[in-house]
Amino acid sequence: MARERDADGTVRGKSAHHPGTEAEAPTRAVVIVPVLTRQPRNDDDTSRPRLTRSAEARHDEAVGLARAIDLDLIHTAVVTVNDPRPATLLGSGKVEEFAGIVKEGHAEVVIVDHPLTPVQQRNLEKEFNAKVLDRTGLILEIFGERARTKEGTLQVELAHLNYQKGRLVRSWTHLERQRGGAGFLGGPGETQIESDRRQLQEKIIKLKHELETVRRTRDLHRAKRKKVPFPVVAIVGYTNAGKSTLFNKLTGAGVLAQDMLFATLDPTLRRVRLPHGTPIILSDTVGFISDLPTHLIAAFRATLEEVVEADLVIHLRDISDPDTAAQAEDVERILADLGVDASDTKRMIEVWNKIDLLDEGNRQRLLADGAGGGKEPPIAVSAVSGEGIDALKAIIETRMAGELRDLTVTIEPAQFGLLDWLYRNGDVVSRTDNDDGSATISLRATQSAREEIESRLRRRNNG
């Protein structure tokens, strides 16, 4: 197995995506997707059973997650599990089969796209003689690589330590490892479990204090934004739905947007002026995913408060994905955990992205289905081509500033300084220059713009 051991005893694998390593080849990995024939009861919401994803969709997502950290996948497989084993989840025959594949392919990591108990993880590591990551562990690794800000790094580390609470007896990793080193292959080696627990708790307490400081700073920034009353519009959605691409299209920003799960992690905020002059703050947030670890949601609560505090939430869906309905349900569940009601039509806008990837027949059928049920029809857009973006901007502005209405105002010569503002904040239909030097302007403007115009004119007249 291609491993190196540093002078301090740290075990490192050959992974190209970790800076500082001299190895050239990426870490070789096997991906296993267990499909349980009997799904566990969903106790948190018995009135609404969860939509079942196809095995193919689960496989594709697991492969995408593994590739998000540049793993070299030598083998992937979907495994039907009729009787989950408490010791290994998989049956003994499958464990033996995959052990052979791991050995023959010199794989260093095995991804099991299912939650594993500490016992199952440890037993599988012994059988495979390789590092085993379950779905939660893999998501944590991706988040660890994607975090760029101090807050994001602290949040990932806290979530990782909480995840490791029940996994202290390990043969491949150690709780003292720091992010940015050798990733899931790092660690100086196992010490006494009591010492590990003490170090773990000390680190958790320290990280919570640091995050509290970051949270207070974020609260101060949010309070400053509220003094300048710009409404906040947050974009949420399943990972890879195109949030960053839409954010870039609306703002002209250069946020990383790739066809990759969790391409961006840390939230980004930009000020945007809508077509009729309404200023807003647009927020791009981390992508959601099915079975997102609870402690990860808790750790990122400070970041996700941007969604909770938002005046308007855009739920962006990849309408070209066959599992778009299940993805939407997962997003709505996480929003509910955050206290955001996805059924609140006054605060939520459902936007269907990647409409350009559908043929005309499917597009019309989906739009017709979306318009049914007495609810507002979704907005169909393509964040890549720009189709539907103008309609989306118009709806955002209507929600934030009111409907466009016709307005006629007469500007006296002493008030001509307002003309530029009128042209920037309304649709000027006509202008008539009068004999007395005044100008009569006919325009369409939002409610907030009309109120501002009237206020400015009153101030000029009183002055």
C-alpha cells in the first residue's frame, strides 16, 4: 500500500490534492453504495414519508462527492443490503469481495455511502486494511477542503470533532490532526483514549469560544447592514443546483462556480441594484445535501443565519435532475430545521434552474405541472444562458419594493437635480418640457421609488 511515514510517525497517503505532499498520484479509493431494502422509520416526520432516490442517482452522487476531493476511483458498486449486519453493515461475502478489490487495486480509502457506527467503521477498516469513510465523514472532508474563511474553518473543525466523539479507538487517524495537513490520512498516531477524550473536549470548548467571537462580529456586521435598510435575498438549494452561477449572473461577481459538489462553502454577500433602482444584498450560501449531518448544521448555524435573517429566500432547483423532487424535499427539511417555512409564498421564491437542458416538451410539461395546485408558478431560468433572469429580477424587485405603477410628476427648474435620480430609479415613458421651464415626466416606478420621489419633491418644495 502506497504510504509514507514522517519522522514524527504521521502516516501520509499519496494524494495530489493536499498541498505540501511530494507524491504525484491521487489517493486510490473504492466507493460502495449500500441500498437497504427496508428503510428505517422516519420518526421526525411520520406524516410525510421521504421520497426514495434511485440507486443510480445515489451512486452518481456518491461518486461526485468522492471526486470532489480528487480521489482516484478504482472501483464503484451499488450493493443491496437485505439484512444489515451490526458489525459490518454488509454481509460477510461482500466484505470479503471488497477486501479483495481493495488489496488488488492498492486502494487506500473505502467510501461507504451510508452512516456507519464506530464499531462498523473500525471492523471494516480491519477487514479492508484501509481507511474507511462513511457519508458523514466524506462530507466533512469536502467541507474541510472548501472552507476558506476563518469562520468556515472553525465550523468544519468543530463538526469534525463532534463527529469523532464516538470514534476514538481508531487505527488510522488521531484527534490532534489539523486541517490542511494530510486530510483524512493524517494524524500522529493513537494515544491513550482518556488523553484523547480530554484533548477532544478542550478543543471543542476552545473552538466554541472562537466561533462565539466570530458570531458576535457577524452580528455587528448584520446590525450595520440593518441601519442602511437594504433587504437581504438569500439563495439556497441542493448542492450543484447552480447557486454560485446564478449569484454571478445577478451580481457580476466572480464566485467559484464549477460542476462539482460543494464547489463553494463560505457565504458570499454582494450589493445589487435591480433594474428599477432597488438596492438589495444578495447572499450565496453553502449547498444542502441529503442526510446532511445534524452536528454539521449546528456548527454552520452562524453562517446559515444569513438565510434565517433574509427578507427573501430563493430556493433554486436543478430541474434537469431526475431526483429534483427528492432534492427539493431535502432542502425544505433543512430549512425547517433552521426555522424557515418553505411554504411561505410571501418570503420564498421557487426558481427552476438549468431549464436550457430540457427539451421543449419536457419544459412545457414541467411548467404546467408547477403552475398547478393553486400556488405561485416557479420561475424558470438558465443561470448559464441568462434565460429568465430578467423575469427573476423583476419578481425580486416586486417583492422587495412593490408593484410597478404609473406616475406623472412635474419637476420645477430648481428641482432638475432630481432628473438623474428619476431616470435611474424608474422607467421613464415620456418627458415634456413646458414653457415655464419645468418638465413633466411620465414614468413607471416601484412603490418604494414612488414614495421616495414624493418625499424628495416635498423636501425640495419645503426648502
